[in-house]
Amino acid sequence: MPSIHSQLLIPVSGASLGLALLTLAGCDGQQSALAPAGTGAQSIATLFWWMAGGALAIWLVVMGIALYATHAHPEAHSIRGARWLIIGGGVIFPVVMLTGLLIYGLMLMPQLSSSENVALRIDVSGEQWWWRVRYRTATGEAVELANEVRLPVGERVAFSLTSPDVIHSFWIPSLGGKVDMIPGRTNQLVLEPTETGTFRGACAEYCGTSHALMSFAVVVMTREAFDRWLAEQAEPAQRPTDELQQAGQQAFLANGCGACHQVRGTEADGTVGPDLTHVGSRLSLAAGTLPADVDAFERWIGHSSAIKPDVKMPAFGMLPEAQLNAMAHYLSGLQ
């Protein structure tokens, strides 16, 4: 008959295995530092595994010494030998291992921040609670959008990072490390994506009430597709094509939305809020909070503070539903 210990061991081992599998399942996806899709993220992931291996080696050595000390008979070794075992395994080995890992980690830093051979420069400002993104074009003109970053695959991109309000932190785990965005200071981050696809970026520094609702989409595409996309983003907004969108544009301008938002090619020239020139073509709305569809636009315009606490955009729920719907169709049509 199995002992109580063996009976308990089976469910405990099963639970541990299940927990380990669940943990490993979280190491993949659009926002995983252990599923690298960029040279920086690959270096960081390699460093992580070396550090995990070093920590395991230190743990095994120290626990081995502890088990040996608790089970060995006192006459099995001399006091001098025991001291060398403790000093060698408990002091010298961990110090050598940790020093080696520190040197290896420090050696990675220059290559993660070097701006040599940069093909593209992007200015990103972290604001409460969204991202202002400006692309520097070859002609010197800036193309501004919000809450979305698109990059050419296989090319080094330099990000200039700052903030006008509080400390934020710019992080795309699948592509590289994170860098703080500090008011009054401009920091730099260099990334080189190695795979096409859509990834998720986020603010990694608590910045206020809606910190958790401050993410952004990162689309890595071929150079040809990226050039076409950037050229389209530089164009002014298209004129509304149907009566509903035309009514929405009129409501947008009449209710003062253009005082905060810019829609290039119209009278709306605000700079306080996100540029909405091509907002309908983005993958999400309100910094990853909602999908970019008509229903979400209507909800956001009418109930912004309920969806995103303490957001600076006022809610326009007092407007007639027909007007809200027309504005939502107008914004969704800004492709």
C-alpha cells in the first residue's frame, strides 16, 4: 500500500507540472520578451537564459553543500576542508558566476543603444494617456499620428523619447528593452525588428489613473509596404463621400473638436490631442482601449471618461445620438 507521502506527491507533482506549463504558455505572444522578434529582444532573451542558468548553477551548488553538510558525519571531513567547501562553493563560485554575468550584460548595452546605420528616426512623446508619434521624413517634414508605430523589417530604427507631463516608459517587449520618458529630457532607443507581424507595446512605468489603458500597436512590415503606408499617412484627409459622413464632419467642427485635434486638409488644426487625419485606418482607438470601428468611436465620443478614467478629452454624451453616430462614421472613414 503506498504511503501517505507518495499519495500526496502525485497530486502535488501534477499541480507543479500544470503550473509550469501555464507559466511557459505565457512566454509567447504579441507582448513577450521571451519570444524575440528583434535583435535587441534576442540579446535580452539570451541574457535572461544565461542569468537563469547561472542562478540555477549557484542554487545547485549551495544546496548541494547544504545537503552534504546536513548528512555527512563530522569525522568524514576536516575543519579545513569544510571551510574551503563553504568559501569555494558559497562565496567564490557565486561571485565568479555573478561577475561574469554582469560583464556579459554590460557588454550588450552599447549595441542596444548605438545609433550607427540608422535607417529611420521616430519621435515619440508619452502623454497621459496616449502616444504622440512623429516620423521624420527625408524632406524634413514630420508625419504625425498617434498610438501606433509601423516599422520596416530588418532596419535599425532610432526612437527619440520624451514626455510633457510625468514619467512614462516606452516598451515593446518582442522587439527590445524599455526606456523611460522623462519630462525635460530626451532619451534614445534603437530597435531592429527581424520579423514581420503585429506586436504590442505598453507603458512600463505607472503614470496615473489610466496607466493600464495606455498601449499601442506595433506593425512590422516590408520596406515597400512601409513606404506606401508612410506616403499615405503624409496625405491630407479625404473629403467625406456620403451625407452621413458630411454631417459628422460638420458636427465635429461645430462642437469644437478641431480645437484639440488636427485633421489635415480641414479647419481642424488643434495640437493638444492626437492627430486624427487617418484615425480610421489605425488598429485601435484610445491607445489600445477600443477597436477602431464605428460603434467604438460612438462610445468613445459620448463616454470617454467612463471608458478611460481621468482622460482629458471631455465626454459629449449630451449630444443627440444621431449626431454622435454621424461623427463616428466620419472618424471611422478617415482612412
